[in-house]
Amino acid sequence: MTNVKSNPASPTLKAANVYTFDAVKTSAIRVDMTVQKGMGLGITEMKIFSKWPKANAEPKVSDIQLDRKSILADFKQTDGTYNYSVKVSDLKALPEIKATGENNTGVTVVSSVTAPSTAKVIAKSEDGKRTVTYNIHFILDKTKLETAVSDAKARLADTEGGTELGQYPKEARTTLDA
């Protein structure tokens, strides 16, 4: 043990003798007493107190980023959940989500793989009793999508003799047929 302090400075009879020392990780305590010649030894009572930190009860998210841009301040709260919407023009290349927590908050990111869809950032308190969810809604940016479809239709119109099987990606053929 280090930094042992006694209150009072010398042991006394019929009063509490309190000893404090720096924290020690242990599962047992051993008291080693040495008798002085002509004296007796005895312990009438021993109390051991420990200081355990209280687990944090509130989840705390310090930041949520979408492609390295912080969006935490942009969430709107509705009935205990937080919502944020972002327009995307590429169905398969969604922005990367990163989230960090404070006070031992557990943070889980549930990503999306296509749009339209919703990704989630789930924050759980250290004591496990409270959860807060941040929803990130990926919405298709129809203006960019319409431009892409228009360009594809123009390319098809310029093709003499029609198109060959597999000339355009299946997604483009399906979109153009609609």
C-alpha cells in the first residue's frame, strides 16, 4: 500500500482508528499484527469501505459526422428520437457515417446500403438503462436523377439501329422503361 494515513496519528483504545491509502485492486484483505512483549492484540471490529464510481445514466453523443462533416447540431428531435434528412443522387454510394460518444456511452452505427433508406446511430448509456436513436434519412435527389435519366434517353435516341443486349447497365434500362 502507498500513502497510508492514520487518524488519529497514534492508535487509541475505545475509539475508531481510521486508515486511508491509495486505491488498490484486490479481492481480499490480510491484517498482519505483531504483538509487543507484555502486550495483547485484538480487533473488535473492522469495516472496509470502497469507492465505486457511479455508472453514467445518460447517453451522450459528442459528434455525428456524414463524410467528415459534423451534423449533430442539425438533428431535429421528435418524441425522443432525433431525425436528419440528406439528399443523395447516387443510389449505391452513400455518405460515410461516424459517431463518437462521451462518458462511456456505447455507440452503434447501423448503415444503409442504398437510397431511399434510413441509417441509425444508437447511443446507449453506460448503465445500459437508456437509449437514444439518431435517424439519418437518405432521400433521392430527384433533380439529379432526372438529369441522369434524360442524358441516358438522349444517348439511346442517338443510337442507330437500337441497342444491343447489355449495352447499358440493367438499372438504366429499368429506369428508362418506367
